[in-house]
Amino acid sequence: MLDHDRDSLELISRSFAGQPEGLTRDDVLDNITLFWLTRSAISAARLYWENTEAGIPFFGA
């Protein structure tokens, strides 16, 4: 799942603006499609939200 911070938004915006560096359109659409087709977006988002809400870094050791 892509983070929704300023840096991630910038990467996604550049890919749809046609700039070659960073993510490609296919990268973004593959990510969305993976969660859409497996119907796991809600559970993944909930797990992410519950762990970041408490101030604990989600991917921290």
C-alpha cells in the first residue's frame, strides 16, 4: 500500500505527469489492482491505521 504523505503523493503525481523517474503508472495501478482484486484494501488500511494512530511506526523494528 502506498503511504499518503507528501513524498508519496509527489511520486504518484510525477508518474501520471509523464516524468520518467520514480514510480511508473504501471507501478501505481499494479498496487491498486492488487488490493482491489484480492479485496484486502480495507483490512490492510485498518491494520496500517491502527498501528500509526498510536504513534508507533508501522514498519519499525
